[in-house]
Amino acid sequence: MKDKPILIAFAGLIGTGKSTLSGLLSKKLDIPIISSDIVRKELSGISPAEHKYEDFEKGIYSKEWTDKTYTEIIKRAYNILMKGSSVIIDASLKKKSQRKLILGLAVEMGIRFFIIETICKDEEIKKRLNYRLKSKRATSDGRLEIYDKQKIDFDVIDDPELVSGDRDSHIIVDTTEPVDVCIEKILERLIHD
């Protein structure tokens, strides 16, 4: 991964595979990952394994808590990048303002950045979210009744900052494809851009 660190941020709706892919990419590249699910729960003083099934944008998922979470994510990413390591951020980044924070950090530090948008068919997302509810290992509190609301509230990723000069920093990955195919597609873009 060249001489300077890079900032990689996964973005997308719940259930689209952000955490799965970011975790695998983190292991493959041996770089740290910052998960918004874990940061949010740490800030609220609860265990990452504990579930808080709040209504949409209520409780620890309110705008205030989300702003605190993203502020902390930026702080942690900055500290990692200052040590010379690349970093992965795993968060929905559903709002342009949230993506602007991430992109601003990369620009301020003069490093390359990528936003990897995970997409998936509705039927598959619904299956994944139903499975997640039964899983004891899932950190995310995302579930079906939140998905439809998040889908409406999600700002399309068309930020002009993602296309700078001759380089496109926006990678779209359809996670209905096998995981290894998705990772290969991401690595190809990270290495060749």
C-alpha cells in the first residue's frame, strides 16, 4: 500500500455487508478497523455484545449520539493515521455531512481515500437482518423495521469530492457476489488507483 497511509471507509445501508467485508479487508491488509457500532456502544457505556433495539434515530441512535460517534471515529482515525498506518472505517455514512468529515480528514492529511459503498438486493438484506436478530455474535442493532427508514433517509453517494482529477475514489461492491470476489474487486482498486 505505497508509502503514505490511506483512509478506507465502508458505507451503505444496514445488512449490505459492510462489517463482513471491512473485517476481512482489515485482516488481509493487516490494518486497524474502526467500527461505528463498537464506538457508539463504548461511548454509551455498554458492551459491544449488548443490544439496544431503539426506534429509528432514538436513544443511542439519535442525531446527537450519532454526531458524538462520528467525532470519536474521526479522532481515532486521525491518531492511527498519524502513526503511519492506514485505517478502515466501518459505518453507514448515510449523510453527506458524515462523508464530508471523513473526506476532510483525508484531504487535511494529504492522503488517498476510498469510500466503498456496499449494495445488495432487498430480499438478501431481509434474510441477513432476520439471521442477525438470531445471532448472538452480531454487534449491530440494525434490523428490518429500521432498514426501510434508513433507506429513505440515506443520501445518495454522489459527493463531488469522491471524483478528484483523474481518480474515482468511490467503489461500489454488490455483496450478493461471493465475498472473495468482492474483496478482490476492492483490492484491485486500492492497489491500482
